[in-house]
Amino acid sequence: MSGKIDKNQLLSDIYEKNFSPGVLKFSAQAEFPPKRYPYEESGYSGPDILANLYHPDVLYRLNTDGFFGDDFIKNSDIIALGCSITAGVGVQTKYSWPQIVKERTGMSVNHIGLLGGSIQQLVTLVVDFMAIYGKPKHLLFLAPDMTRQWVFDSVYPFRHRYEFDESIDDFFCFDKKPTIKKSLNGLNIDMKLVAQNSFNSLSILSNLCQLLDINYGFCTWSHSDSKIYENFNVKNYIPNIPQDVLNKKLSSYKPNDENSAYWDIGTDKMHQGVRGHLFHAERFMTILD
């Protein structure tokens, strides 16, 4: 029968292309197709990572594992985990919230920002990461939108990450920029399943950190997701800082000649600017103080 799925071949393809190099390595390689950067031996610094985000005021650095920021170290005090906001897209690395926390606390930080990452992939990635680099004392997770989904596609062997867009009632692909029909090519992406995967991943991470005695807290940049986490008092969710308290905390920070171009919004005009990163840092500081 034509078009019949070969289960063994499908499972073999998924393992070979998504997991055989290890999730950490896979995620780094999947960041920048098709251009390859010489980060494996020495790291890489430049303005041209993801060329559409180029801005003369912002240089990005890939570490030797292919992630934004400094080289990873063993048994850091903090793991800062998240998607492109955590990576610091649109601002200088030193103004990203993980680096602000590092400066404020004097603690060592492994900075893991995966562009377009979903909750499921980031949780899978950080477990793989800890198996290599050891557990931290603190794990701080700025969770992306829970409607993102990490999906295998045999045509494009790196990664597809999808996010549901209510305006078109469909999923949007980060990598190739198309929308897809939910049943296209047997993907059958279902919102209930996506949400279940996200909540399940958050639960697994909470329980794992409890077992490993890791001080863990998460929040999100998604306003709609925040309401869900707050309404149900989701375990380890860090609530919003009251606005008057936050304003007081942020009042001492002012833009300077270096960061004024990306104070309110990132240079790509999509991601948060320095002020947004300061807000996230203050929120995470509430479980570190």
C-alpha cells in the first residue's frame, strides 16, 4: 500500500537525526542552518549570527558548544535556561538577564538560550546538559510560550519548532516561515497534545529538581501563559513583582550611550530590550535573595 508509514524507519530517522549526537549537540547544530560557525574549537564572536538580526551595536558570541555566551563550566552555581530572550537576541550579551543575575549575585552561571526553543525541548536539553556538566545549585527557567512544539521532519533533519497563531488558526514554523495545516504530512498537531506536553515537561523538571535538591523557579514572558500559571498556582512558578515595587527597583537603572539603542526593545525590533531583561532578573532574584 503506497504511503504506508514504515514504523521502524520512522523511529530510526528520529533517533539518528534528533538524539544520536545527544540533545545538547543536536540543539546547537540546529540553531544556525545552513551556515556553520567555527565555534567548536575556539568559540565565535561576530554581528552576523542569524543575519536578519544584524545590528552594528550588537555582537553575539557562540561558546564552544554552539550556544550564546561564555563557555560552559562544570557544576555552576546557576543554570539560566530559556529561548531567544534568554540567549539575549537583540541586546549585548552582558545585558541579558542571565548575565545581569551573574553580576548581581557574583555566582557562576551557565547560560543556555535556545532560539525558538519549546518547553519540551528545553527541559529535555537541560537534563542532557546536567548529565554532562553537573547539577547547579539553582535552576532559573524563563519558559517560552507553551503552544510551541518540537516536531521531527524527515525532509529537514535539524528541527522544526511550531507555535500556534490564533490570528490564522494554525501553527507557524520558525525555521522555514510557512504555516502548516495541522494534518499536513501526518503531523496532526493538536493543541491539547501540545499543552499536555508542555505541562508534563514542567512537572518533570520540578520533580527532578526536588529530587536533586536544586533550587528551581520558572516564569515566562508570555502574558497569557502567566495567567494560567497564576490561576492554578503551578508548582515553582515565580509570581509577578507588584508594579510599584518593580518600578522602585528599576528606577536606579538608566540607559547609557552603549545600550540606549536597545533599552526598550531589542535591535531586531522583536525581542525585549535591556529594561525587559532587568525585569526578568529582578523576578529571579526573588528566589536567590
